[in-house]
Amino acid sequence: MSDNITSVLFVCLGNICRSPSAEAVFRHKVKQAGLYVGVDSAGTHGFHKASPPDARSIEAGESRGYDFEGIVCRRVTEQDFEQFDLILAMDEENLENLMEKCPEEYQHKVKLFMSYSEEEEEVVPDPYYGGKKGFEYVLTLIESASDGLIQHIQTS
Ligand code: 4NP
């Protein structure tokens, strides 16, 4: 893995809850840290294509000071594997799905986002069918993994 990380793509299933939240949180932390890293998000499926993030994700994120401006749902494309330095899956299903589509030469870029966190959780669980608490928990995990990734970028 190249340690020169200049772009990161966050990936979940629908690209309306977890990965857009990761995009909002991580771009905030990148700016705070004074780094220059391109940040985007996408879904392995396209059912919500062109939609804004889920209102519950926006509410939870904005209450912690994150900005969702300009974030629009899209599906992962072939070009993403070439274009991004890191492609971070929220859970094992997303990871498997990405690995099926990813050309072998780029597979080293595809990882679980939570591998950068010190939390015990190994994945960011899908909050879509649950309540508000789930969205708060998702944000807490995303903040932790984002801090770990920022630290990795700063020290590598
Ligand atoms: P996400 O959550 O993968 O975190 O965006 C979901 C969004 C939509 C659906 C499932 C999960 N859905 O079934 O429509």
C-alpha cells in the first residue's frame, strides 16, 4: 500500500447513511488537520441514486457540527478503483461486494474502515432500519476511525 494517501472513498450499501456520514466527518477532520485529501462516498447498490443523505444521518451529523452540503448518492464505478488511493468499506458485505468488482491490481486499496479505529467494533453497522441511537452510534464509530486514519496519514 502506498503511504501517500491523497484520496479516500467511503463505501456502504445505500450511500445514504454510513458512507455520506463518513464523508462529512472525514472531510471536516481533514480540514481541521490542515491536510489535502480528496474525500468522496458511494454505495455498492444504486437504489437511492441522486438522493441526498438520509434525514436521520443529517440530523445526527449536524448536531455534532458536520456539514453534508453537496453530498449526493451515487453507486461505485469501475473508475473508482483506479482513481482513489483508499476505498473503505463500512461492513463485511460491502467489502465482499467491492472485492468482487475490484481488479486484482487495486485490491490492496480496499479495506474495512474500522481497521483504523481502536474501538472493538470491526464494522460500522447498518442503522437504516433502526432508531436514532443507531445513527448516533454510527457517528461515534466513524469519528473514531476517522481520527485513526488522519493519524495514519500524518505519520506515514
Ligand atoms: P447505508 O444504509 O448503507 O448506510 O446507506 C442503508 C440505506 C438504504 C438501505 C439499506 C441500508 N435500503 O435498503 O434501502
